[in-house]
Amino acid sequence: MAEALDVPTHLTPEKADFSKALAWVDGEVVPLDQARIPVRDLGLMYADMTYDVVHTWRGGFFRLEEHLDRFLASCAGLRLDPGLDRAGLRRRLGDLVLRSGLSDTLVYFACTRGTAVPGTRDPARHVAHRFFATVTPLILRGQPAEMRRGLHAMVVADVPRIAAASVNPHWKNSHWGDFQRATFAAKDAGADVPILLAPDGSVAEAPGFNVVALLDGALVSPADNVLPGISCRTMFEIAAELGIPARYGRLMPEELRRAEEVFLTATSCGLFPVTRLDGAPVGAGVPGPVTARLLNTYYARKNAGWHITPAAAAAGQETTR
Amino acid sequence: MAEALDVPTHLTPEKADFSKALAWVDGEVVPLDQARIPVRDLGLMYADMTYDVVHTWRGGFFRLEEHLDRFLASCAGLRLDPGLDRAGLRRRLGDLVLRSGLSDTLVYFACTRGTAVPGTRDPARHVAHRFFATVTPLILRGQPAEMRRGLHAMVVADVPRIAAASVNPHWKNSHWGDFQRATFAAKDAGADVPILLAPDGSVAEAPGFNVVALLDGALVSPADNVLPGISCRTMFEIAAELGIPARYGRLMPEELRRAEEVFLTATSCGLFPVTRLDGAPVGAGVPGPVTARLLNTYYARKNAGWHITPAAAAAGQETTR
């Protein structure tokens, strides 16, 4: 029998108030539906950009500094200049959340190479990079019934994840062509989500998710060929508190198939149980006890303010409470 | 001594009248500098899009049907629906060029997966795809002095081209992270442009260019791991007329280094000579005689109307001449 999954039920597409969604773009705060960028932005033309996504929970950012760490590292690696340092980014994102009046949000922020210079393809020529950000109501992927059912995943072996030597996965990027192609393949075969392998045949990532397996009582998530996921790290920290061993390492698809439990991690859900893999049940075919404990502890911790930075503090304002 | 390169001199950034540039986006024709798309367009967020670029020469599209072939094949492969069939695309692009009043243009046209549906990453959910197009003054890459100097290229072996199994290069796409990374590496080393290898070590592409080598009197361009380039095909057709053998095949970097001549092909230049490779001269270190004959014949043919569709004919209007 599956353990109870204490996931919130109020953050659904139906209940989300998108009229409050805002964006900061080209120096202005505008309603999200007016937020646009030029069609000649190199982020669009050549996927020449980075981004990150942090969420707020009950009015506070979850692990804001780690998302800023990653964004700044991505910008440095890709030689992109958002025009804001860490303090400026923190204030900008905090201010945007406060202005929206929303408490549970997804905050997407990005830096592109800016608008194309006519007649050149030289990225070094593009000196005016473009930073923008959006704040939208947090919609939790995985309402309770969906979480109980879990995701049906499929290893799509013939669409390998883009090699790290080609596009560095540590620099969060918009190169999702492999993910989209594998998603169509998985859905064509009746699955919900693909799991992609690295060029060496080991497990890499699912689209926007890190993959975690419980193998012989220990959690394992791929060390290489993946974005260093902050939600995955969070689950590993919770696992340590709960006395569950967890490590980054090489994970082979055959190990995934014999795992006791499998789940995916992402900001939009914390984690999402995988209950079927390649048409066969994972473990008992329901979310397993370790998965449930991690998810329930995740929400309990967040509700208690763990790793939370109030939006007002990020914005540099005194809280009025 | 280098042969004369009869390239036009009037299509420079300085002479380009961008005030005439137009875009067709979301059902409207607007000046280019007002052409914007939502920041939540999946073409931006996840590089989930395709595009093509055709040019007009003296008021007529060059090889329009082949660009439409490729665009439609890319859309089909990526399951994108531009909302226009071939005739509709032809009319839309023709009309846009006519309205601009420009005769020598670059026409960029794209289809994205459209605006993100909140709370989902499922590409099959995005039913309203977005088609847009821009027309800008044609700026020829490679003015005569630049063409005579040629490009100094560098094989950047440690940044392989994204594998075809991950992102199909036949479907023209915006996944340029490898190209940009390799461009920075080449420029850091004092070269102008990188040449990327396929995962198997054979020559693939340069950023937006096909690579062609003259080896033992015959032209060779990579058959696999590349976009099927229309300018490359054009040069091969001209070569056939001139009695120069040309074939698609496997091209290794060491063959490139001992080639008599090397050039890159793209819509924005026809071809561009490569005069240095990895710091050493290619052949005599000046554009070679075959390169020059191909380029000069290319312009002579285009000036004579070869493969040209007048914009008015594309737009479905009778020409008034």
C-alpha cells in the first residue's frame, strides 16, 4: 500500500491567477502578457542564453542564493553579462515578487546575448546582453492523485542527451531539442515522460528533471552529463537527515529498471514518483516509502521556513510584519 | 597570385537601410524594430522551433522552393505547424519583400511551438504554434578585401558538433551552443571562425556554414552530421557545369589541412574562402582559382536570373514590368 503523499492541493492551473503575473524586461515592469522581446534577440535566433527558475513558497524564495550561484556561473561560462551583480539580481527578483502580490510563484530569469548585429555572427560583437525575468503563479506539477499514480517513464535510448562536450549542461541552457524529440517518442509509445541517456549509455536526465533511483536502500543520481539540480540536492540533504544514504554516481538503465523506487526532481514539483518504467512497474508500482518520506519532509521543511528568504528581504526592504 | 573575386560592393552594413526592414508576426506587418514575441514563447524558452533564411537578389528570391522544401521538412520533423502551406508561405514571404521596397534582402522565417501552457512541459499540448518572418537588407558577408584575405579557420576538436541522434541537423534549428562555444575558442586563439567535428571525428560544419575542400582536384563536403546546405548544393551545381568533380562524403580534419583550397558556404555570402587553417596557409594562402571561379560564376548566374523567382510572382501578383 502506498504511503500518504501530503502535497498541497491549492496550486493548480485552475486556481492560478495569471492576471497578477509580471515581467521585468528592457528596464520596465509590465504585465506578463505584454512582456516581449525582439524577434532578432539571439536567445531566440541561436538559443544563445541562460536562465534559471527559482520558486517562492509562502512569500519567500526557496534556496535563492543557490539559484543565483548557478545563474552567475552559467553567465560566466557562456560569457553573458546580465548587467546585475548578485545583490542586484536578488533585489530585482525580490521586488518583482513583491509587486505581483503573489506568495507562491515561479520566478524565471534569463540573460540572452541581446539583439543581433546585422551582418555578423560573432557573439563577441554583441555587447548589450538582455536580462529579463518573469513571476508567475506557482503551479505544482503533480496534484495528489497524479502523484499517487506517478509518472510512467520510458528510456528513449535512440535520442541521447546532447553531449556535455558540445553544450555544457552545468550552464543551464535552452537546448531542449533532444528532450522534445524524446518526449514525442515517449508519448507515441504511451509513456508520460522520457529518460535520456548520456552518449556513454548511462542515465542522464529527463526533460527538466534529475533522475534519482533507490538501489539497495541508497539513493543514486547521475553525477555527469546533467544539470546540477537544486531540488535533487535538497532531496539528498533531507535523505541525510533521515539516515538514507545518497550519492552522485554512474547510473545505468538496467540499474534503473531493478531499482526499488525511482523519482524525478525539479523546482516545479520537488520530486515526482516514477511508478512505471518501460512498461513495467517500479517496485510495487506505487510511490515507495522513501519517496513519500522525502516528499512529505520537503513540504514540512519548507512550511517551517527552511532555506527560505522572504521576498521583502531579497528586495532589500524591511519586512512590515 | 589570387584570381579576381567579382563580389558586389554595395551591400554593406553602412549602406543597409534598416528603416525599411519589416516583420510579419502574430498576423500583422510591422517595422522590424517593433517585431517582438512573448518571453514565454517556447522557441525562446526551449529552442523549440525551426527557421530558414532565403535571400532575394535584384528583387527575386534565390532558390525559394528549395528553402520552402527544407522549412516544410523541418516543420514536419519537429511536428511544428506554421499554419501556412507552401503556397501560403510563398505568398507571405513575397508580399513581405514587396512591401519593404527592398530588392536585395535576407528573409528569415520561423515557426515556434508557441506560447508555453502554464504548468506543463508537454510539447504536444502546445497547439497554437507561431509563424513569423522578417525581411532585412542583405548584407554580404565578405566585402572584396575581406574575401581576398579570406577567413582564418581553426578546427576546435574539443567542442564537437551536437550529435545528429540528439538534434537532427537536417531540421534547421537554433541549437547553436556548440557553435558559440567553439567560436569563442577560435577567437581566443586568434582565428576568425571555428570548424566543428562530428562525434566520430570527421569534419561537420562551421557556424551556419557548410565546409567544402578541394582535394586532388575534386570538391568534397561532409555528407553526414550537417544541414543540407542550399549554397553548398549551388556551388556543386556550378562545379558540375565547370567540369569540376564534386561529391558529398566523409571529410577528415587531416584532409582539410592538406586540401588545395577550402571554402565555407552560406546564404549570406555564397561562399567564403578559407585561407588559413590552424595557423597554416591553405594552399598558397590566398583564395584559390577554383574558389574564385565558383564565386564569380555564382554572381554571374544570379545576375542572369538563374533560380530566381521575382518577389511579385511569389506574392501572386502580376509583375507590372
